[in-house]
Amino acid sequence: MPTYHYRCKSCKHEFEELQKISESPLVKCPSCHKDTLVRLVSGGVGLVFKGSGFYLTDYKKPSRSEKSHTKSEPLPAPKKDTPKSDSSKTST
């Protein structure tokens, strides 16, 4: 259920109310008891994921038959290191 922000036009009282989305907005101010409440538009609310299924380790791994259908590129051949001769040394 979302939390809605309200402000009274007459007494400027502000508060938050936890309501269902299907509920109609509040009208009567709890402070001055006048029918001058306005529901404010709020922004910048963070999204919180709770429960399982939100981590990479929670997802199902592909089966072997699914792996065989995917095309993979061949790995490049490893480079061979050739020993370098040291020509700076001279024998006397």
C-alpha cells in the first residue's frame, strides 16, 4: 500500500496516510476538521525489492539442452612465447 502526503489549505497541516490505491482521497483535515485537504504529488521515492528472486544466484540455471542451442564463438588460439636470444652478451 502506498503512503500519500496531504496538506490542509486552511491550517497548512501536513501529514502522511497509508492507503490502498483503490481508496478515495481524504477530504477532512484531522487538525481543523474542515474539508480542505489536498493530496500532494510526491516524487523521488526509492524502490525496495524484498524477498527472493532478486539476486543472480536465485535465478534458474539453463539446462544442458538450452546450452547446446546457443552459439558460442571459438576461443582464440593461445600465443606462443618464443625465447629471445640475448645478443648484448659477447663471449671473449
